[in-house]
Amino acid sequence: MQLKNDESSRFLLINCVENYYQTRGRFCSMVGGDCIEGERFSMVFLIDRKHVFRYLIPIDVRNYFASIEIGIGPVFVSPFSVTDYADAQRFKKDATTEAVEQNLALLDELLAKLR
């Protein structure tokens, strides 16, 4: 399902992320978000009580794309910053719930490599 800049899409994003981790028996909680940053809105989630990530959905789809960023220290970084180009290219940039689920699976892989 397509995510847009509206209230129902924000709830869809929250449900999609929380359901992804709940079905895997893992802790997940939204810890911040519904924040407009330029031309994207973002939501911040805590997983496994130790990792933080931010999901960004574009408001203006002509100039921006959806992305996931990992919290490292006080900043959020793109997967391009912590992995090689080929692995980073696997992350989807479209704003759909299917892409969110794929990106969460790739995030899990990436976090396992970073341990």
C-alpha cells in the first residue's frame, strides 16, 4: 500500500513496523516522530531495546524518496555510511508498506553484520 503525507499513512507506517517485529517476537516501540523534516515526515523506532532507526516518507515524491536511517550515537546515518555499495543498493526507496517490510529485513541483516 502506498504511503503519503496523511494521517492514515502515518498509522500504516507505525502498524507495519510494529507488526513486522511483533510477528518475530521482538520488542519495538515508536519513540519519536511524526516530525516534518524539509520535504519528508519521519518516525523514530526503538527495536530490541537497543537499536534506534528513523523511517522517512517523502511529502514531495518528485524530489525525495523514502529511506531508513540507523541511529548511531547522536546522529542518524544512511545504510550507505555503514555498509558497502552493493548492500546499500538493496534498500528500497519507494514509499510502500512492502518496501518498508523489505527495508526492515535488510536493516536486521545489517545490524547483525555490525555486531
